[in-house]
Amino acid sequence: MANFSELSSSLSFTSSSHMSNGSISHNISNSSVAEAGTSLEVISLNKLSSSLEQLLIESTCEYSDADIVVEGIAVGVHRCILASRSKFFHELFRREKGSLEKDGKPKYCMSELLPYGNVGYEAFLIFLSYLYTGKLKPSPMEVSTCVDNVCAHDACRPAITFAVELMYASSIFQVPELVSLFQRRLLNFVRKALAEDVIPILVVAFHCQSSQLIAQCVDRIAVSNLDNISIEKELPHEVADKIKQLRRKPISEDENSTEAGDPPT
């Protein structure tokens, strides 16, 4: 308290103008205290984020009370954290106890949690890290880039597949801010990707009910050279019908000049 008083005094009496105008010195003091409080809050939140991350990455911090099995690998989680961050998990843990393991921890299988789509091990770790820390890590290079050395990896199939998995996780597990983020990322992919690589984006957009993403994908595939048989086989019936309807309409000169199967420039 003494240090705080000294700080306030030094700010208030640094010049004669401050002495003659109490309101100015008061404003400066309040501003400095507010800035100090904001800095402390940022530092505290970063430390909290880092501490919670240790629960995921440090083997010595094994305090998990449930396992989620993804691609045959058990991932330890803390139900109180997942329940507080996701309405899906809140309802899941309240409704179901999971199958008990030998150590007494409940176990949940990812394949049984997903009504559609797929979320792989690496994608789930990225998603889980966000729930714990509030920070989204970059996609791992080894699972989100292709083997082509000259590829920019900004719209290749591995990058799209990984983003699609994260879109499924964000939507199914009800984390709306991540849904918005990956929707924007997938929209960017649609403009750059090959037509056949837009198919999985359209499928996830359909399941996650993203109308903007659906519209962009449908328009992109409609002007491609993908055959109707492949479209009917890989896409939901109503989406395939929409694409075929668009193809029956006269094609504009600009659309006709676009090379089939390649992203428009």
C-alpha cells in the first residue's frame, strides 16, 4: 500500500501544472493504474493458459478423470474443463458416464460421439488445446501438407482435410468461434483448390449447415469438369441436384473460359 501511495504521489506532483490542476494529476494517476491493471490481467491470463496446457502435455500432470479414444489412442481429459468450454461435453458428461476402465476412469470413443464426419487424433489434439488454453495452435506440418516441394500448401488436399476435421470438431462439439474461423479458412480454400478437393469441403458445409460455404462450393463445382456420376456418388442428394440444375443453365463467357477442374484465377 505504501508503494502504491508513493507511485500515486510521484505521478501527481511531477510538475507545477499538475499541482495547480488536480484533475489532470488525478486523470494521469487513474490512467496509470488502469494500464497496470490491464498488464497484470494479460500476464495472469497467459500464465493460466500455460498452466492449463501443462495438464495436456506433461506426463507428470496426469490428473485426468476421463479418456477419449481417437484412432485407437486414449487421450486423457478433464471433464470439468471440457464441460465448461463446450455445451456438447456438458450435456454428454451429465447424461452419460461412459464405459469404465480398469482404473475407474470413464472412456468415450470418438467414433461414437460423431454423428457424421471424421476427427483424427492430430486434429483433436489441436481442438483440445484450444479448449484448455484459449489459443489455437498452427496445424502440424506433417499432417497438413503434401509431399510436393513446390506446393504452397495453402489449398492442397492434406491442408483441406485437416481443416475439414477441425470444422467437424468445432461444429459437433459446439464451439461457435472456431466454427466461424474454420468456415473462413475453408472459404479461402474453395477459391484456390482443385474442384475434386472442394468435395470434402462441401460435405462438411452441408453437415454443419453453413449456407455461405455451401453456396461457394456448389458454384465452384458446377463450372468444373467433374462428372455427374462422381458428384451423385460423393455428395448428398439435394446438393448434387442443385449442382446439376446450375449446369443446365447457360454458362457465361467468363465461366466458360475457366479451365475445368482448376481453380479460377
